[in-house]
Amino acid sequence: MSPRPVMLDVVARPLYWVILLASLWVLFRGHNEPGGGFIGGLVAASASVLWAIARGSDAAVRRLPLRSPMGLAAAGVGIGALAGLPAWWMGQSYLTHWWGVLPLGVTELKVSTVLLFDIGVYLCVWGALAGYALALLELGEDGTTGHETADLPTDRRDR
């Protein structure tokens, strides 16, 4: 494992949470504005990449909600698929979305199955891209570049 810069380690601690909060803001804003689950998932994946660069791929995997990029992506697909079931149970086309208002005393919260679908996309994108990026970062953590030339014939090493 290569030594990691102390400043990066110090800055990564609060920045990780700031990036995740920004990803949630993009997720929830995207319901009615530009943004949504895909862009929010990309931002969340960048938080995982930052943590992997600062602390290592294993530490970044431990920070994921289900401690597994594949599990997180699979949960996202499952949640996205569940978003279409309410309409289907009511005899409408699958993924016909419903909207409603949840009264919260002083205010109300607009909710819909679109938000549930967006949350599924968010988790799926976060898990898939974080898993891919963390696997790539892990290749170089043992000091190798991932494409060693030791097994190549001598005349091909310089190419």
C-alpha cells in the first residue's frame, strides 16, 4: 500500500459527507427540476472514489450503505422495480406513476412513485459505478500498475 497524503486524509473526512449531502440534494431536486437519481448516483460515486483515494478501496467499500457495491446496485434495481407495482396492482400499466401529498402538520410533502424509482436509480448507479471505480483503484494499491511487463519477451517490453 502506498503512503497517502495527510492533507487528503484530513480534507476527505468532511468532504465525503458534503458530497453525499449534495448527491441527495440533486436526487430530491431532480424530481421536478434537472437532476434526479442518475446524476445523484454519479455524485455519490464520486464521494466513494474520494474516500478510496484517501483511505483505500477496502475502506470505501465499508462506507457503502450495504458494504457491497454489487449489493447496493442490486437493491437499487429492486427498489426501482417496486416503483411500478402499485399501478400494476390497480390494473394500470406497469410503471404508471402515482402522485400524492403527505400532510406533516405545519407543511405537506409531495410524494410519488417517481421518487421511489429515482431512489432505485440513485442506488443502482452509486453501487455500479463505485464498484467499477473501486476495483480500478484497487489495482494500483499494491504498487503495481495493473499491466506488468515481466512476463513479456525482452523484445516486446519497450513497446
